[in-house]
Amino acid sequence: MKLRKLFVFALLAALAAPGFADRPKVESDGYDVMLDMILRPVGIAATLIGAGIFVGTSPLTGLASIPAPHDAFEKLGNTIICKPFKWTFMRPSGDYRYDEDCTHKVLPVVYQPAPPAVEQPKTGAAEPPVQYTDDTNKKIDALFKKEMTK
């Protein structure tokens, strides 16, 4: 019983440990809160203006994404929409060096052709489908009962 309690305690401690691995908290005072009351609306405006610029320059961005590495939309969206959004809504109060990135690294998927949805007809002589009779069903039922009574 003691071993079980020790195991449960160790398991709970192991599962709770990642909760303590947080970024160091930035201590803010009243001046930071007052400054945030001005800067957060500026961040909202920057996000909205960035979204408008992103839509307006999307034809040019499409042309810029023609040559490799084809990530112009991702870079532009990250710079003028996502970073101001995260700076406005996800930044702790008083942390003015907050620079979270929004890019997700996606590994390329190896192309594998999908199997055909319909089975291809076989060439040669076609075999007639198997016909089951009542006699066949009786034999299967008898075999099943025999196996189940063992």
C-alpha cells in the first residue's frame, strides 16, 4: 500500500513538473500599466492596418512568392499581422521586448500516390461468384456450435 501511494505521488509530481517550467515573470509597476493603456490600442491599430496592407499588397506578394522558397505570404503575414497581434494580446504587461514568431515549421510530405478507389478489373477468365446454399449454412452453424461448446 505504501508503495502504491509512493508511486501515485511520484506520478503526480512528474505530471505537475512541466507547470513549473514557465518563462520568468516580468514585474510591472503602475507606470507599465499606464503605458500599456496607450500602447495596446496602438497595437490593435497596427494589426488592423497591417491586415489592410497585407490584402492590398497580396498581388505583389504573389509575384514575390514565385521564385523559391515560396514563403513570401508567410513572411509578410508574420511581420505585419501576427507579430503586432501577439504583441498586443499575448504580451505580459511591462514586457516591451516581446517578439514571438508566428511561423510554423511544417515538414514536407513525401508524395505517395493514393491507392485506386475502385479495384481494377482482372484480365483473363472471370471466376463465377461462390454460391452458398442452405446446406452450407447448416454446416457452418454446426461447426460453430461444436467449437463454442469446447
